[in-house]
Amino acid sequence: MSPAVKEGTIELVELSKRFGDVTAVDGITLHIPGGEFFSLLGPSGCGKTTTLRLIAGFERPDAGRILLDGKDMAATPPHKRKVNTVFQSYALFPYLSVADNVAFGLRRRREPREQIRRRVDEVLASVRLDGFGKRRPSQLSGGQQQRVALARALVLSPSVLLLDEPLGALDAKLRKSLQLELKALQQEFGITFVYVTHDQEEALTMSDRIAVMSGGRIEQVASPEEIYEEPGTVFVADFLGISNLMNATANGSGDTRCRLRLGDFELVACRGDLQARGEARIVIRPERVRVEPYATDGSGENRIPGMIERVVYLGSADQLVIRLATGDTLHALQINDGMPRQYKQGMPVRVHLPAEALRVLHERPPAP
Amino acid sequence: MRRLRDWWANPWGKPRFLVVVTWAYIVWSIAPVLIAVLFSFNKGRSRSVWQGFSTRWYWSDPTQSVLHDPTLRGALEQSIKLATFDMLIAVPLGVALAIGLTRWRGYGSRPVNLLMLFPLVTPEIVMAVSLLLVFVTLYHIQLGTTAQTLGQVTFSISYVVLIVRGRLLSIGREYEEAANDLGASPFAAIRLVLMPLLAPAILASFIVVFALSIDDFVVTDYLSSDASTQTVPIRIYSSVRGTTTPALNALASLMMVTTLLAITAALLLYRRLSARERRPEQAAAVGDIATLEV
């Protein structure tokens, strides 16, 4: 182990796992530096939970290597890995009290009784459950159970904490507050969190970096901003909220702009794969679409006429569903700033797709 | 007339018809048992004409009471002895087998899982004859307590596997994985986590095996050696054609009381066990006991 490697560093090299005919994890390579809040994001069945279980040691990889702090984990069974897991169902032992649940791991290490009690009290306090030690898990609310599961893992001071959709069973409001709490705990303990979720908002709020997975492969690894602002593939763009995906013909010239053809209209894009030629997918976020009255001059760059098909009230914004002259349907967000509504159903408009917001995408991640 | 019809047909009223049927069934099924118990306290030798109350057939009669007639007392002792052996052997083996079978993935696991049900569906007489055959000619096991115990264990295990496997499947692997994750070796995880979670199923298994063993006639009779290894059912059956006294009723009553006591004790213990957890899936294990009980 090189001294430069910070504790809690995970390295996955060409990791694969098959279940029968299904390839759950398909040659994943990842580097997670120590102390990072790293999320695996993807729809169900994308292999994110299997990846987590491989790191924990519950599954044996078919190929590839897992290194923890530079050490190969192939021969290390789960109970000897310095990695702890928070299960989706919490898996709290129902016949033990909260304190005994938290003390379970410390007792396996045969630590002195007095020290165990002190540590249990400390960690219960840090998840704001002091005084709950004598209760049974079944006497706690979902959010409290979740925090016991967290305490039970954190008390062992692991270098890596694996969390499998830990907030999945909680209601929306509780999720929000626990998201912030989790992030605060991660910073307080300074350990690596590997967080599995299918909730893009959750991943964006908490993570330092996110890996978006699909079909057992990684589509993109980047910071939340980058994932959201600069999705690398069609899948990523689609998975992270409504994106306006359209088929266009690209005619990239290799400079800083890519010329596109969408129906009868010429477009210019400044983002994404600017060298693309031929069939291409272009994307623009709804909040970046500009809607202008039909009466304005339509000769500017990237302007397409269209008609408002529907106006959906979202509270903080109006969502305009616009049918373009090319036949494509486009979503546009209009922030609700208190001004009277400008657009109504059936109204003709001009849509401006700013070149610096228009991206040209790959279908699949480029081969490394 | 109309009021009567309304009373009977009132859709919001109690389901009276069902109540009547239920009570009729209960009376019908319990009455013979109560009558048999009643006559165990008869003063005279008759098992059908009431001649006054006495405990003579239990212990007062110096030669013919259950306490003093060596064949009756021996039968009760043999029944309880076999039930104890059966429980002590079949339950641990069955639990281990159930754990093994749920873990085993791959070729052979399906047929073996199915074969476990074999003793449940084989007619008992077939089982008894074939056990007698292999014990005597192949394994040279002496008939009597040893053979009887082996025979009872053979079919009891299936029930244990069935009960425990159901519970195992509802528990899932996650608790054990959590224990592994927290530093418990695989063996420690079974001991510290799986066993407490399985406790209700294990308890249910004990009750079922006890009841199976006490009740069993065919296998136990085939594998018995002489009068000394007769159990209560065999003793009662074989004396039916001879002169009978209410001592047989007393013997049967004692067996019934023993079974009831065992079940009550187990249910109380079960309640204490499950009070610790109170999770909805535990309700299933109460069902295990209720449905499999004889």
C-alpha cells in the first residue's frame, strides 16, 4: 500500500458478476478516493446493488478485482473486510434492543464491556438517538430504525460505509431531512460513503461524485453539476429528469460549433460531441429553452416556430409542452415569478434553443 | 313472522348460521373425548355404564390401575421415552437439513427438496413395512426402542424441515449478511442471529414431533419387539378384544393431558419469544403451530 493512498480508497478493476444468463455487472472500472461521498445511480436492475454487494463481499466476482486501500479483497470474507453496510431493509436484529444491535459488532471484536457501553452511547448520540438504547427496533419509527442501522455500522469506525437505498422506505419529507443528516455525518466521520440510489435528486444533493449505471455498465462518472449540466450519453440525459431529446443530422466540422439539421431547420450546437457526423441525438434542458412570442423576428440563430400544446402548472414554474414545426415535442420551463402568464394553449410561439445549451450526445459511453 | 325473518336475515347481524355450525362441530368432535375421559373415573369395571366417581383406575386399584399395572405404566413410559428421543434427534437434524437445503443452489437441489416431502405422502403402512424390512435384513438393527426411534425420526424430520424451511424463506439472507458485515463469522451468524430468529419455528417443530411420536401407531408397532416396547396406542389397540377396564380410558386420558400440557407450555414459551420482536411475519409461525397441530 502506497503511503499516498488515503484510507478508504476503493478500486474496482474490470469487475464482472453474472447470475445465470444475466450479467448484472459488466466489467466495471472505478476509482473512489478515500473520504468521498460516491453515489451509484441508476434504474432498478442496472447492477448498482450487485456492485455494492461485491464490495461488501456478499457476492463473489466472476472476473476483475476489488482493492481496498490498495489491497486485493478476493480472499477476504465479508466479516473480515473493513467495510460496513446499511441495508435497504435495515436488517436490525428484532430480538435485540437498540443498544445491543449497535453493540453487536463491538462484541464480536471482544472489546471490553465498559468501552463498548461508552462507544454505543457516543454513536447513538451522534445519530440523535440518545435514550433509545433500551427499546426494541419494532418500537421505533422508520426514520429512527434507519438511524440505528447507521449507528450500528458507524460504531465500528469502518473506512468505507456502503449504503443500499437507505432512505428508500421513508416518506418524502423525512428523506429530505435525512439526506442532509447523512451528508453531515459523512463529513463528520470523514469516511468513504458508497451510496446506491435510483433517486436522481438524492444523488445530486449529497454526492461528491456520481456514477450513472445502466445494464451493468457505467455510463458516466462525474460531479453532480457535470452529470446534470453535461450528460455524456443519451441514457444519462434521459435518466436525470425530463430532457428534450431529438433526432438530428449532425455535420460536425471539428471547430467549436457543430452544425445540425433538425427537419427543415439549421441549428448550431456548442456542447457535447462537436465532431459528430450523420445521425445524432441532441438534448436541451427544459429550463434552458427560451420561448418568444411568434411576432418577434424569427431570423436569429436556432429559432424554430411551434405551438403551445399544453400548459402544466408545477407550482414554482409552468411547464410548456410545445409542438415544433419539425414535429418534435419540446418541454420548456417558465419560472413562476409572479408576472401574468404570457402563453396559453394553442398559441403560436418561436422557440429559441441557445447554441451554448444544446448538446450533441452519444448513444453509449465511448469505449475507453 | 316478519320479525323472525328480519332477525335471521339481517345482513348486519352476527353470522348466526356459521356460529351454529361451528358449535355443532365442536360438540360433535369433543363429546366422545369427554365421555372417554369421564369413564376413566368410573367406580365399576364398565366403560359404558356410570357407577359413581373414583380414581381407582388411575392409582387406587392395587393391580389394575395405570400406576400398578406394569403393562399400562410401561406403555405410557415407552410413549414418552420415544417422543423424547424423537424430539431430541429429529429437531436438530431437521433444522440443520432445512438450513442446508435452503442454501443449496444447483443441480440436485430441486429433486432433493421434493424428496423431503416423500415421507409425508407415503402411506404409513408402506413406510412401516419397508423400514422393518431394511432394519431387519439390511442393517441388522434390533427391534425395540432403537428401531422405533429410528423409524419415528425418519418421518418426523420431514415435518421439521417443512416448518423450518418456511420460516427460513421468510427471514431471508439479509439478517445473516448483516451479522457477517458486523464481523460475525458464518458460524457465529447462525448461532447469534439465525437461531434466535428461528426459535418460533424450532418450538413449533418440537410440538409437532412430540405429537407425531405420541400418536404414531403403524411404524411404532411394526418396529416394536415385545410387550415391553408397546406404546399407549399399541397397548390400547391390542387390548380391545380382551377384557377391558376403565384403566384404558385412564391411560388414554393421561396421554391426552400430557400432550395438552406440552402444547400449552410451548405456546406460553412461544408467546414470550415473540413478544420480544412483534413483527408481522411472526404471525405466520403461530399459524405453523395451529395448522400442523393434531
